[in-house]
Amino acid sequence: MRDYRFTLDMKVRDYELDAQGVVNNAVYQNYLEHCRHEFLLSQGIDFNRLTSEKVFLVVVRVEIDYQAPLRGGDVFWIGLNLERISPLRFVFIQDIYRQRDGRLVLSARTTGTAVNDRGRPCLPPELEPLLAAAAKS
Amino acid sequence: MRDYRFTLDMKVRDYELDAQGVVNNAVYQNYLEHCRHEFLLSQGIDFNRLTSEKVFLVVVRVEIDYQAPLRGGDVFWIGLNLERISPLRFVFIQDIYRQRDGRLVLSARTTGTAVNDRGRPCLPPELEPLLAAAAKS
Amino acid sequence: MRDYRFTLDMKVRDYELDAQGVVNNAVYQNYLEHCRHEFLLSQGIDFNRLTSEKVFLVVVRVEIDYQAPLRGGDVFWIGLNLERISPLRFVFIQDIYRQRDGRLVLSARTTGTAVNDRGRPCLPPELEPLLAAAAKS
Amino acid sequence: MRDYRFTLDMKVRDYELDAQGVVNNAVYQNYLEHCRHEFLLSQGIDFNRLTSEKVFLVVVRVEIDYQAPLRGGDVFWIGLNLERISPLRFVFIQDIYRQRDGRLVLSARTTGTAVNDRGRPCLPPELEPLLAAAAKS
């Protein structure tokens, strides 16, 4: 198992299951987003405050490899790392593990950037130290 | 613009927007799934009937490149192509375009397979002709 | 069957099903909201434009009687009527019917009002003619 | 504030917000359902196991009075009580409070029953002691 900069414990809610009795594929993006926002908040970066200031953190690409399903009642945790891949772009590397057997549920890479309300690149200053520390070495 | 084997017209519903006033990233996976299932149905393959027969069509990988957002009231369409990449795996190639300006909203590649209730590969016979026609040439 | 002022045709999407294989209870509120917003739009009232002008149409009460479930693939339609119950409050009366057998799926009463960004009552002028016509006789 | 038989702490996730910047009305039904299922689980009643045994706990009516909105980052808790209103029907009485000011967010009454896969009433035996204790006195 890898080292993670941030982890978050969560639990499946039954309304997240689909007719196959497993968490629907799209719901994992909800989990991953929630984890990213909690991580940012832990670093003093409030997604909703930025939005109200017309600084929009946006996702430009997502890749998810689904390995095993989550089912009703499953407890799981998400591990997160951050990597800067260009002056304006960063990648959240996230893995989900289920608790009952430690199995990897999925691995995801989410590329983000920040834009203003005219769609122009606009990295908020408070993101700089975070990204400096995440520079690909 | 590419040729597509199947297309579906849709419209954004307001509950799909998030606090940024755009369709939330995860919701696009809902759109893409709905389009895949409608395509399969048009080919005589009923996702829910398969599920009730313990044949599970599952997604093993998704890649989405987000290009432009959808907003409240936006009408859009999805184009779909299918490619077989191995005896047991196939890729749905899907693009979303918004109607008001024809702009590409996103491009997605979703890799799927089929398993039974023990998680073993299990391609339903009715998928064979579809995949034969989709063999990568 | 009652007369309705507005009707909307819809179709269940598979991601809206839960592990019981039926549309999850909460999803019907999505359907009902979408129908209300389409009705308002048909009357020249754009929910999202109002929101951007800091006029918030809000729900203060909902009552839903669930009569029969919707399943995967079901086509259905929603009938809507509007009633003004006080100077500032109005009720959307909505029924959902499934197409395959005409059966009533649910009946709902949703009470709404409009507030500004300080939470004060604020009926937008364009709502007045609509509500005048909907006065309880 | 009332006494509750069961309480659950939760936190708003940003994808649950809509374009008004508040939790969408339908999402509260997700919260309420999750709380009911956690309560049942605390009493040894597993919703998903019942579903797999073809015993379906279903909602026949919901009433929600919305009092104040939840916003991004809000922490809240749900209080739950249970009342049996007939041999086959029971009501979950639930209130949501936000933590930052203790304000009541909403009050809800959800009437449920249990049916088998032919839609016939079918109270699972393990529900009996729970409902006996919840008899309206």
C-alpha cells in the first residue's frame, strides 16, 4: 500500500446502490470529489468560498480503474496524493480501499485547474504553496 | 465531427447543476451510462433483464476529457461508437455536444466487460453479434 | 383521470434504480422538480435566470403518496396543476402515471414561495399573472 | 428540542448543492433514508439483507416541512423516532438540525410498510419487537 498525504473514511449509503446491488459507477466520482474538497479544506482552501469569489476549481480529465465493487453497508477509505504537472494543472491521485478485506476498489487520476468566470486560467494564491509542495520531483 | 453508430438527445435538468451553476462532473457519467443502455436496448440487449439473469455488464475503466460545461437549460446530444479490444472487453467511445453552439462538451472512453454472480467472465450470447461487428479492424 | 394544465413525458434511467430494482424514493422529487421547472419555462419563467438575479424559488413543504413503483425502462408522464393558497404561497399538484398500464405511480403536493438573498419574501413580477390565474376559486 | 430514539451526525458534501448554493430538496430524502437504515441496522435489521430475501421495506408516504437550508460545509444531525400507526404501517418521525446554530432545518414524517415480491404485506418477524415498542400509546 502506498503512502498518502490525506485519507478519508466513508461508508456506503444504500441510495448509492443501483439495481446490480453495488455502488453505481458515477457515485465514486462523488466520493472522490468529496475527498478532494475535504483535503483542500484541511489545507485552508474552501471550495465554496472560492466559487462565491468566482474562482472555479474545475476538473479537466478523469481516469478511473474500477477493481472491485462496494456493496450496501461497506465501510471504505480513500487515500489522496497531489502532483503538479504544469504551471496551471495538478493531478489528484486517489485510491479507494474497502475495510472488510483491505481490497483496492479503484484507482483514479483527476486532473484539475482553476479558471475565473470568463473561463481564463486563474490559480488562487492560496493554492500556490500547496502546489509548490506537490511539484513533480 | 465524427460518424456515430448511435446518438441520443438529452436536456440538462436543474437538479443536476452544482453550486458552480454547471452540471456536476459525476452527472456526466449518468448521461453516458443512460446513452449506453439505450444503445444496447436499440440492439435488443436489455441491461435490466441481464441483471435479473445474473449477467452483470460492468465498467472496468473510464476516461473522460472535459472540454466545456453544460449549464441549466442546455440541450445536448451524445454520439456513441463501440470497439472490441479483446475477446472479453469492449470500449464505448462517446462524445457529448451542446446544441446551442455545437461545441464539444466532453469525450469519454468506457471499457466494459460482463461477469456472472461469482465475478467470472460471462459474455451473454446476444452480445456476440454486436461485438463481432465492433471488432477493431 | 384529472385535467392537467401541463404534462411532461419522461423515461426512467437505470442509474435512478436502487438495490430493490425500483426508482429510489428521492429520485421522484428530481422528476417532480424537473417538471415544475419545465412548466415555469413554458410560461416564460426561467428558474436559473431568477437564481442568478438572487430571486430564489424555494420549496417549503412536500407531501408525496407513493402508489406504485417505476422500474427500469418504464416510460411515464407527469401531470401538473398550480394553486395559489396565500398571497405568497402556491402549491404544485402533480401526479405521475406509468405508460405501460396507465397506473398512478404517485401524487404529490409541493408548496413553494419566493425569497431574496436575505431570505425575505420576494415574488418576482412575472409570477403574478401565473398565480392570479391559479387563485383558488 | 425533542427526545429522540436515535440520532446520526452527518456533513453536507459539495456535490449535494444545487445552483442556488444550498442542498437540493431531493437530497434530504437521501439523508433521511440513510438515517432510517442506520437506525434499523442498530436494531439488528439489515435493509439489504431483507431486500436479498425478497422482503421489501417501502415508503408509502412522505411529508417534509423545510424550515432552513443547509449549505456547503454544514455539519448537521438527524433525530429519529418511530411510531406504529396500524398493524402493518409505521411512521418514522425525523428532524434535521444544523450544528452551527442549532436551527431546525426540516421535519419529516415517512410512512413505511413491508411487502414481498408479489407486493403483498409481509412484515419481517425481526421488525415485530421494534414496532411493538413503538406502538402509539
